[in-house]
Amino acid sequence: FIGIATPDGVVKYVNEAGRHMLGIPADNSKGAIIAEYFFPEDLPFVESTILPTVRDSGRWEGEFRFRHFQTGEPIAVHY
């Protein structure tokens, strides 16, 4: 998964492998917001820890999960 988003969370690019992994149609990856990639119950951690760390240092590393857009299933990732 390779993705690019603006500092305010608007998705600009997700590579083909990432779109396939998350069940995102090729024409539907741009313009989404980062919050759509995560479960609602995970958003407080994403917003309080992951995103600020990425903004400040350029990266965050740890185990987390994405949400599959079609099935809603969790996808464990090393983020």
C-alpha cells in the first residue's frame, strides 16, 4: 500500500496494490478523506497519535488496521 494525502487528510493517490487490498475502485481513490480508511472506533488514535506524528516527523510505525471498503473487514497492517 502506497498512498499520498494532503496535510488536512484528503487522499490524492493510492497505488493499484493498495486499491486492490482495500477494495477501492480505480476511479474512486482520489478525493476520499483519510478517516474513511479506518474504523470509527480507531479514529481517536489515528487523529491523536498517528497523524500528528506523521506531520511532525514524516512517519509513524506500528501495527494497525485498515477497513476494507467493500466488505468492512479489518485488514491488519504494519503501518
